[in-house]
Amino acid sequence: MAERTSKKVLVTGGAGYVGSHAALELMRAGHRVTIIDTLERGSAAVIERLQAQGPIEFIQGDCGDHSILSPVLEDMDAIMHFAAYAKIDESVKFPDMYEKNNVDVTRILLDCAVEHDVASFMLSSTCAVYGTPSDTKRPVTENSPLAAANPYGQSKISAENLLRSAAEEGRIATGVLRYFNVLGSDEQGVLKEPIEDPRLVSACIQSALGNRETLTVYGTEYDTPDGTAIRDFVHVTDIAGAHLAFMEAIEKGPMRIYNVGCGHGISVRSIIKAVEKAAGHGIPVIEGDPRKGDISAIWADNSLIRSELGWEPRYQDINRMVATSWQAATSD
């Protein structure tokens, strides 16, 4: 097997949760990493943790600013574009803000990448592009209909379409990774899952730590084995690994799209039990009505990325996944 050559990679949004874990894995693989992040939602402490691991260039600024991008992209080999707003409720309140940050910024960055002959551009996308598929249409494949149920999902569809057009025109090699539900922390303790984020695992950990009085389970009478909703949970380090595998394989031609998930569903109650196991005690839970638009179950068909890139999720046991979140939340 030929040796992999070191690449120079721009990671936008690299001070955020998924972007920082990708940057860390790139560094561990011997690649040269530059991060651009406004720190509006990313963390300066995350950058400090990454810099403690080795040389990494950090630029505080907007990846939609052409004056910043031009000198950075002169000799860049690849771009991993994580920078985006990603809160569904917020996108409903401020759709124009999501259009500007998730679509317009992507357009500027992509055009600048083409201008400077960057070889490849990979977009961080989401299963939110699939909207609310019916229970008869699981698992979700890359060819499932796109029907975003909120402006966040729609903004990612629009961003994907920008990359698709660039690929069809032969301007640059492009690709999209659609994540399912992300959880976990770097198992070596370098980076931590931001448990203040409004996600299920974060809420469970906050409850277990005593930072919130109760945890509400929205919907307990779904047609699932334990009555709670089922989702596909994938470890953040596995998502980072998918990006590295993709970077080695991406080439000019039709845009490539891959689902990144474990390929099986995990219920809300199973997540709660896993956090309780990690914490060593129970969590106070109350039952609430299902949220409008929620569906009983969704998980990924990940056979395409497994067969074409040889990617396999290393973290498949939910107890192990959650343990990395809990360990990070309770360590110094």
C-alpha cells in the first residue's frame, strides 16, 4: 500500500464540537491543519487544547471573508467545511440568518477554493435534510427524498446543491457527509463534548450531575419496543474518521454523498440508561407529550460509506459511547 502523503487542510468551524475533533484526528494522522473560526459559537479553550497537541494554525475570522481566505488558500490541499449554525428552533425564528451563514458563506468559500485550485471541498451536512420520513422508509439511504422540515435542514440542502453544481461543472472535487445524532468525546481526553448544548445526551448528563431537576422524555407511546423515539447515534471520533477516509478518496466527478451513522437505532430510554450506568445512579425523569413533527424512528443505511470508503464505526456500543461523554464531563 502506498504511503499517505501529508496534506494541508483548512478546517472551518474548527473550534466547534465536530470540527475540533476532525482537526485533532487530522493532526494525529500527520496532516497540517489550519482552523478558521469566528469563536462566536466555538471555543478559544478548544483551540488551546489543540495547540497543546502540536503545531496548528488558527485564524480568528469569518470563512466567508474573501480577504481572509485568499492568502490562506494559496497552497491548501483540502477544505473541511464545518462552520454553520445548527439549531433547529433558532432556524425557525431566524431563517434569513441561516440562509446567510450556511448558504451564502459556503458559496463564497467554495468560489474562493476554486479560484485558488484547492483540490477538494467536503461539506458537513445533516440527516435533517431528509425531513420526517415515514416509518415505512427506514433506514434512510443517500437516495431517500430530501424534504427538510425546518430552515436549518433546507439551508444544508441549498449548500449541498452549491457543491453539486461545482462538481458537475468540473470546477473542484466535492463531497457531503450527512451526520445523524452526534455524541461522545475524544477518548484520550484532549477534547470534550459540550454538554451545555441542547441535545439528549447533554441533557441526561446535566440531570445526572444535578444541574437540572428533571429530564423530560417527549413521547413514551411510540410504536417502538420501549415506547420512546429511536434515533441513530454516532460517536464524534467516528465522524472525524469518516472525513479522513473521504479526503483520501475524493476526486473530481459527480458529487459523492455519504450517510454517517452507526446503521441501527437506539431509543431515548436506552440513552438514559447508559448515562445512569456511567453516573452510577438514576436520573429523575418525567414524561411529556411528543413534540410536533417528531417521528418514531430514523436511522441510517451506512452501507455505501462502508463499501466505498472502508469506513466502519469503531464505537457501536451505546454504553461505551456515553462513557466517553460522561468521563469528559466529570474530568478536570
